[in-house]
Amino acid sequence: MPMRVAIVPAGQWGTALAVPLAENGHAVRLWLRRPEDVDVFRRTRTNPRHLPGAPLPDGVEAFPTPEEALDHADLVILGSASRGLRDTCRAIRAHLPPGALVLSITKGLEPETHLRMSQVILDELPEVEGRLAVLSGPNFAVEVARRLPAATVVAAGDPAVAAAWQHAFMGPRLRVYTHDDVLGVELGGALKNVIAIGVGISDGLGAGENARAALITRGMAEIGRLGVALGASPLTFAGLSGVGDLVLTCTGDLSRNRRLGLAIGRGEAAEAALRTLGTVEGVPTARAAVQLAREVGVEMPITERVHAVLFEGESPAEGLELLMGRDRTKESWHVPA
Ligand SMILES: NC(=O)C1=CN([C@@H]2O[C@H](COP(=O)(O)OP(=O)(O)OC[C@H]3O[C@@H](n4cnc5c(N)ncnc54)[C@H](O)[C@@H]3O)[C@@H](O)[C@H]2O)C=CC1
Ligand SMILES: O=C(CO)COP(=O)(O)O
């Protein structure tokens, strides 16, 4: 049955997700935060600020206010970067249709509170408890918008909620799997961005392909270690939202996190790279992840080094040397009792 879907706000990822939804016959409304972007959309049917060169199908409309975008919505997608998610929740609260299902597509941890994105949403919008799901997986927005084949995961506490989103999105170009481990799915999507910065740094330094594979694999180990300590199921990290997204982001040059790392590894200024790249979620997430890992007493050596390079003036070469010089250990996801 065709539904009304609001994407609030629609950045690169939210705009791309309008494509499979509209192709499934749903009426999609985008909230574009700058009114001039709405004018451009109405003339060109594109969102050039966030997703240039990707014309959107009939059935997608753009509006300058959340109120208009959310009017009679059955399904609501929160599409902000992590830094704007709280403000987004506050901006939509008064206009959120009662009973609408809500989906988080944001990958990150809040630096000040270490909360996952679904926890931030519930903090601001407690009334959506039971109606909230998260989507995460190996998905570059530009490829989804170009209708290249992709697979992703929707996780929710209530299987019927996850199934509703699966039904809304699933089509010939997008496979959607459901999951019940919200914590594990969200952590995989958030923490892999930090490792992708690390792999980019290593590649930018010219450390080689052996180093890249080692960082990806040991990165998975430390993500799993933190995840399990926090209560996630270890097998979640073997799935699309875990190793799937980690591999994509660490190896795909479309990744902004990887590209930030590449720039740093080549000796370029991080600030300049960040200005060009825009949203790079691994930066704020690195802060939260390091503190969270210390709080629960698990080691995240790669995340620690990325944090030190980003925020403590450590050089990429020093970071690599420190990783290589760590004490001998066994290969495990060992979590202290
Ligand atoms: N672009 C991609 O390929 C994918 C992105 N994601 C995730 O989706 C999330 C959004 O990323 P993109 O759409 O790529 O970023 P983007 O930079 O294209 O869009 C960010 C959106 O957040 C809004 N925003 C930024 N600061 C805000 C604030 N202070 N208050 C309210 N709104 C604010 C912007 O207006 C824009 O609509 C990120 O967490 C990212 O990790 C997930 C999968 C794929
Ligand atoms: O999450 C993503 C791919 O799954 C997008 O990666 P970047 O945010 O690094 O571009």
C-alpha cells in the first residue's frame, strides 16, 4: 500500500533513500533546510547541495519546513548528520504525526553523552519508543541513488516495525534484511567510521595493503569487543552493518571518512580536508568511542591512535609505530570479566 514518507532533513543519504521509496510507489516529502534548495529542487528535480547529478523520480517533493514535509506522514526518516540530530528532533516534535513509524539513518555516537543515535532520539522524543527503527549497512548514497544493487539492515525491538520498513524499501535494487540487535547494528555503523579514518591514514602514508587488511581485521575485533561489552550480539558484527560496512568504508574511495584519513596520511591539513568533505562522522565518534571504551574497560588501540592523531597532535607515522610496537597478544575479542 502506498504510504506517505517524510525525510527530515534530507542530506545526501536521505535524498538517495527517496529513490527506492518513490520507485515502490510511496509519496516522499523531503525537508530541505535552505529554502533556496527547495526552489532548485522544484526547477531541476535534484538536490545539488547534497546529491548533485541525481534526478529524483516523480513522487518526491521538497518543502522548506518540517511541518509541511511531515504532514500526514506514515513513515518518518530522520536524515540529519549526528551533530544536528538533537536539534532535528526538537524541530519536528510538534509536527510528528501520532503513530508514525520513525527511522534513524544516522551513523554516530554523541561526543558529550556517548549515546547512540536511537538513544538521542528517545531522549528527545520518548513518545516514539516502540515505533523506532535504525537502518545501517554498506551503502554509499550515490550508488543507491544511481540504482546500483545494494543490501542493508533495518533493526528494531519490535519485529513488525522492522518488517514495515523492509517492505517500504525493498525492491529490485535494494535488499533489506531485518535484525533485532539495535545496539549491535548501530555500533557497527558508528564505529567503523573511525577505523576507516585509520585505514585512510595508513594508505595515505603508503603503509601498504597488508597493513590495510590488518587494520580492517583488528578494527573489527575492537568494534566487536566494545559491542559485546555493551551487550550486543557478537554475530551482528559479522553481518552487513558490521564487517560489511567496515570493508566498504575502509576500502571505498567514495567514503568521506577514508578520504579524510588519506588526506591526513599524505600530510595535508585535516581542517582543509574537512571543509571539502562536509559530514565526516568518524571525527565526533572517535571522541565518544575512546571515552566509552575507557569507561567499560576494553582496549581499542586503533581507535585510540586515530583519536590521538585527530585531537592530540600525534603524527600518523607515530601512530602507526605505536600500533606496531604494542605488546604481543593473542588474536581474540577478549573482554575482561
Ligand atoms: N552519504 C552516505 O553515503 C551515507 C551516509 N550515512 C549517514 O547519514 C548521515 C547523514 O549523512 P549525509 O546525508 O551523507 O550528510 P550530509 O552532509 O549530506 O547531510 C547532513 C544533513 O544534516 C543536516 N544538518 C547538519 N547539521 C545540522 C544541524 N545542526 N541541525 C539540523 N540539521 C543539520 C544538514 O542540513 C543535512 O540535511 C550521517 O550520519 C552518515 O554517516 C549513512 C549511509 C550512507
Ligand atoms: O556510511 C557510509 C557507507 O556505508 C558512508 O561513508 P562516509 O560517511 O565515510 O562517506
